[in-house]
Amino acid sequence: MASKNPALSAKSFESLPITLVSEMTIGGTINKTLILLFLLLITSAWVWYLFYTTQDINTVISYVWAGAIGGFIVALVTIFKVSWAPFTAPIYTLLEGLTIGGISVLMETAFPGIVIQAIGLTFGTLFCLLLAYKTGLIKATDGFILGVVAATGAVCLIYLVDIGLLFFFDISIPFIHDTGWFGISFSVVVVIIAALNLIIDFEIIRRGVESGAPKYMEWYGAFALMVTLVWLYMEILILLSKIRR
């Protein structure tokens, strides 16, 4: 069992130290996820307030970069030091809130109403997939996991190549950023892949609970879900912007 989400894999629950503290639970993980979502909202709202107060686009962009770079570093620390998750997961979420808030306010300025649409679609997708998973409508079989992992890896490779071309040659992969049918179809596929990663995350968290993982793994599970949700929200935002254009 493996998730392409770098923050969450079956190995995350292996070789954990034995502890006398209470064990990881589904309810505890949900509560931690709600806490992280609240922290994300705080810093996102702060960036929105700052922009509409100063009307300075450069300030917003600086927060976007600071949040992205800082969040990436803290995410790596969390992945390699799982037991630090109760402290690093909130820090990661606060930093990601700066990035999400900055990008969202820029998108909202260009396409009024797009943010509430993206938020609604993100949480609607989350709840629908959770329901499908709980009812057994979608099962995390080995074949399902292999397909999602392969598709996610392909998307990551495309994005890495695109970033490399843009950085070194000031060009990008044709069509994927376009607003035509190919560009929109590409974004639809990526949104679906990001959403299906949630199913794998649900399954691995369940197995962590069944294996009696220590209590701090609730924070790590919540952190991993936040990584996927942030990715899903960003892809939905990109898709909606292409459609609006």
C-alpha cells in the first residue's frame, strides 16, 4: 500500500517507537485536520486583508513566495521527522495559508467569485469521496492504488519538465496552460488524479489506526491530508480560471 502523496505512505506507520500514550484514532485525526484548516484560514484571511488595505500587489507576491518556500522546507522536515508533526504541521499550514491566500486574492481580482467556487468544489469533492470510501463504492485495491500512483507520477514529471523549461529557456510545455479544450482537459484530468489521492490517504490513515500508531500520528495524518487538499484546491482554481478565460 503506497500513496504518491510524499507526506503519507504505508512506511509512515512502520518502525514507530512504542509509546504508552494513547493511540491514533480516526476522530482525533479529523479534529486535527479541522484545526489545521482553521489555521490555514487565519493566514489566508490576513493576506486578503493586507491586499485590500494596501492595494499593493508586490506585498501579496512576497507573501506567496515566503509561504511557498517556507512551507516546502517545513513539509520536508515533517516528512523526515514524523514525531515533530504536532509542532511542524501547524507551522506548515500557516505558511501555506500565505501562499493560498495570495494566489486566491490575485485570482479573485481577475475573476470575481472564482475563490468561493473553488472552495466549494474542493470540499464537495472531499466529502463525496469520503462518502464513496466509507460506503465501499470506491475501494483502494492494489490496482486502483497502482493506477493513481502512476498517474500522479506522470503529472509530477510533466510539471517538473515545465518548470525546468520555463526556468532555463523561458518556454513552457505547449497547450497545458492554454484555455482551449486541450488545456482545460489536462486540468480536469489533474483534478481527478489529485482527488483520487484522497482515497489512498483515507485508506492508509485507516491502516495506521488499526495498527495502533501513536497519538502524534494524528497530526501527521492531518498534515498529509492538508498537502493533498491544498494541491486539489490549487488545481481546481487553475481549471476554473481557464474556463473563465
